[in-house]
Amino acid sequence: MTDPTLALTQQLIALDSTTPADAGCQDLLIRRLEAVGFVVERMRHGEVDNFWARRGTQGPLLCFAGHTDVVPTGPHEQWHSQPFVPEVRDGLLYGRGAADMKASLAAFVTAIEDFVAAHPDHAGSIALLITSDEEGPAVDGTVRVVETLAARGETIDYCIVGEPTSSQRFGDTIKNGRRGSLSGALTVYGVQGHIAYPHLAKNPVHLAAPALAELAATVWDEGNAYFPPTTWQVSNIHAGTGATNVIPGELTAQFNFRFGTASDADTLKSRVIAILDRHGLDYNIRWTLSGRPFLTEPGTLSQALQGAIRAETDVEAELSTTGGTSDGRFIASICPQVVEFGPINATIHKLNECVAVADVPRLSGVYRRTLENLLAPQN
């Protein structure tokens, strides 16, 4: 017989939920959750479907968080099988979202079903926070649900985000924090003119170059025990009219900080401004803070999850804060312990995304054991 977690994963993959579409994924999950006693609140914002589901009214509250949306497939002809037709080949399940993160969603549900069947009167409460806006702008998704919960005074004790965190082998990595992301759109103003008469113009490329070089060479911090040093990178730069005989009137550059808890956004902004001012530039910056860093120090949740991984896989999971941002950055505002755990991430966002078939039921087993570690009645 087909493993129930694998079967549900395949059902989810078959739904084309390219962000921000949900395509019926949440309906499928909600039907299963309501059948085991969850009260479900749908929270649609704009084009984004979200839901908050809870079983129980007492603490502690363990929440599973994730997203039903997936990134675009890229050229279908470059896939070995159709991206929304789940296919098992050589021990791997292929399809867009297989690893990021429909296997985790399926594992949430089957783990909860198994746990509730074994412990119908479990301690505390279980919740799910699911969105279809994680792979997109992330403005009408998890952040909106968190705002609603915060306005009602609701908090979460423990949260597991089902991001694909495993690196070399299933179970080897838990994310216990993520760096923040601060972007800037810089415009440096000059004076446009004929390239043969530079004394009648001001070239913003020449003016900005020393400042950009200093920004690139600046050591922003040394990092700390949990995060590497802050990085600053230019992602795009442009100047000119397209003609070879015109000095441009302005230069635009886009840059990004990835920073841990050794720095904060306001300090980084101030240091950038000080460097630009020191170089005497006429400029403007538009800032975008898409996420502050969050960190969960080793404690009850990480230990419960590490113990579950060890029991299920005999692997010792390491804590890590590497990688990009996740919706954990929003949940951390109402939850003191947020971690991420999911399958191997080697193929996420790539052509021919896949997950190992054997890892799918094991993922459900890890989530179920974590529920038992935290919420099973004490004998």
C-alpha cells in the first residue's frame, strides 16, 4: 500500500499552486484537519489564501507553519516529467514543490493524525499556520495572520516551520534562526553633458565609484556565535542613456545587507549614509527592510526536535542560521521558540525538483515524535 504521507504529497504536487495561487491545496489540508477536531479560520487577503487551524484551548501551543505556493516551474520542456504530474523514479518523487514544501505539509497532517489517534486527550494545543504567499512578496500571507493573532492577544509557545533544511542527509540540519535582509535603492545625481566637455558635466559614475568601493570593503561586524559577519552586496547598477557620447545625469544602484544579531538595521543605515556623505555625494536612498534577524537559542523546542530526529533517523541534527529569509521572521514576533526543519534542500527552486521517497514518511515520523515529546500526556 502507498504510504499515506507520500500519497498526500503527490496529491498536493498535482495542484498547480504557483505563487500566489493555492489551487485547492488548503481545502485538501483543511478537510483532513477538521476531521480530527481542528477549528479552522480562513484568512484571505488580496489574492492570498491563508488559514489558522487549532485543536485545543490550553497551553503550551505547538504550531506547524508552512506555505502551499511554489515558485514558477521554468521551461516545462527541460523537466524530465511534467512538474505538476508527480512521478516516482529511482527512489525519488519529482514535481514542483516536492521538497519546498509539499512533503512537509503532508507530513504535518499525517503526523498530527497519528498523534491524535494515539493521544486524543493530549496536553496543550496544536495549530497550523498556512499561507500561499511565501514564495512571492510575502505581504498578505503569514505576516497578516500573525498581525491578526497579535491583535487578539494570541501567542504561540513553539513553532516548527517546514522549510527544507536538511543538507547532506535527511535530518542533519535544523534552522534555529535566520539573518535579516535590508535593501537599498541608491540614486547618485550628477549633471548630464557631452562626453567631450567633461568640465561642463558631473559624472555620477566617477563620483559614486570611491564610495561604492568603500562600502564594499567595509567590515560591518564580526558576527557572533550564531551568525556570520554581516555582508553588503550590490545586486544591480545602471547609468547612461545608451549613447556612447553622453555623460549620464544619474547612477542607480541596488544593494542588500544580510545581517545577524550583531548589527541592527538602523545602525547599518546610519553607517551607509555617513560613508556617502563623507564622499560629498548628492544622492537619495529608498530603504526596504524585508526581515529582521531572529534567533532561537537551544532550548525545549530544539531539544524535542533533535530527540525526534535522533529516534527516527539515528542522525544528530546540528543547529544552523545559514540561508535566506523565511516566514519564521514574522512568527518570531509572537513566538519565543521558532525553528525550521524539513527534507533535503538540494533541488529546491530548480528544474526537476524532487524529494527522496524514503524521507517522506520519516519526515512525518519526526514531526509526530516531536508532538509526543512536547504534548503527550505524562504517565
